[in-house]
Amino acid sequence: MGRKRAVLVGINYAGTKAELKGCHNDVARMRRCLVDRFGFDDDGAGIRVLSDADPAAPLQPTGANIRRELARLVADARPGDSLFFHYSGHGTRLPAETGQDDDTGYDECIVPSDMNLITDQDFTELVQKVPDGCLFTIVSDSCHSGGLLDKAKEQIGHSTKQNKAQQGKREDRSDSGSGGFRSFLKQTVREAFESQGVHLPRRGGQQSSYDDDAESEEPSLDSGTDGHVKNRSLPLSTFIEMLKEKTGKDDIEVGSIRMTLFNVFGEDASPKIKKFMKVMLEKLQQGQHGGVVGLVGALAKNR
């Protein structure tokens, strides 16, 4: 029988301009669900949790730590295993690199606690390393998560350039399917909304029996004074302000985000960003600079 392994990440960004209030609770509920309903071992090997609930904890949800845990999860996998990754936190997106073939027109990213972005391409490359016969489920409770996986076999949610017809077909497939895990995902989405004070109608008046005694380690209503649920989208302007605070740099703009992340995090930066900077360096060494715009244009021609 295959093993069951999970990595769970919850980030509230306490004390920042974009603080959230429900992500630690999301992770606690997901951990309990995996153990109680799906037989995951509740130990350091079965479930790894990265949270910023305790700033003194050794395993903080930084970009490097999340990537390291995911790489370890996949590297140790073998046929028959079930892998699970849950992320609860902010999502953002960068304008796609010039010349990049991207269905959405953006690089969708999740936002670790140190602002060291993990991009959609990073996830795609990770999934490609999963061995045949191994199930890998990714649940991202963040904005722009619909574009995190390119051409995913089964994906709930859509991103910028997908049309409504494509989304409708996917929803039809989801509604007509069966299986415990798919039902679990639907129920998880419902419970996430209800934990935030948003109650969704149920078919046939059925009620959930799982959330009656759910633990709550913090206030679950993540909202403003008007009662609306707080958005987990992180606008680039806010991300830039947070990145300035983290790095102490005041000259960060949209066009220099990738360069800043590489300069600050070096080898711990996103593999996609490192590849981008490597190509830029090669072009500079070849004398094909001509300003930033000319450089990016030259990069596009050589992709």
C-alpha cells in the first residue's frame, strides 16, 4: 500500500499591509481532515506544516523552505504514493516576460512569508518530476491560483484569459464525476467559505457533519467592517511596498521585481527567476544590452 505524505502552508503576514486572519486555521483544519478522514500519519514524516503563527519556529514558510519541502516530497515519492500540498495565503501575478508563451499573460505566484515568490512554472516543473503511478493533489487557497498549473489534468478555477465556455466544460466534468476525494475537495471549498461567515446553498438541503465540532485557533471571520470576506489577492503595488520593507530597498518597480528577488535571495530565488537572470547576464556579456527595453526584446527573440 502506498504512503501518504503532505506539505501544508499557512501564512497570515502578521504586522504587514496585507495581513490575513484565517490561514493558520485553514491549515489546522486541513491537517485534521487528512488524518481523520484520509488516513495520513500525524507526524513529522507524514505531514509537514509551515506556518508563520510562531515567528520563533524553526520551519518558517519562506520561499526557500517551501520549495525545499516540496522538492523533498516529490523526490521521495514512488508509484502508489499519495502526495498532497495545501497553500493558504496571498497570491499575486507578474506581467509575463516578453516573448513568453503564457495562456494567462501573467506569471501567477504564491507569496511566501519573506516575499520570495514561487511561480507557476516552478509548480509545473515540480509536477513533471512526480513518478508515474503517484497521485499529487495541489490545493491553493489564494487569488490567481487558477493559473498556477499549466494544462493541469483536473483544475478548479480559471485565470485571466480562459473563456467561460472552457470553464463551463470543466465544471460539468467536475459535477458529473464521482469519488471520495473529489467530494472532499468540494466540501473543503464550502467549509472554507462558511468558516469566513459566507453560507452557500446546499443541494437537497444536505448538511455537513464534519464542521460541527471544528476547532478554531483564531477568529475565522477574515473581513472588513462591512462583513465582506477579505480578498487574498495581493496587488503588485502592495507587494512592492512589502518587498521594500523586507529588503530595505526603495527603488523597486514592477519591471525590476525579478531582478530584485534574484539580488536579494540569490540561489534561494525561484528557479524561473534564476533562469531569466541567467539569460539576461548572457546577453549583457555579449554586449546586447541597449537599455532594459532592448535587452528584454533580445531575450524574447532567443527563446
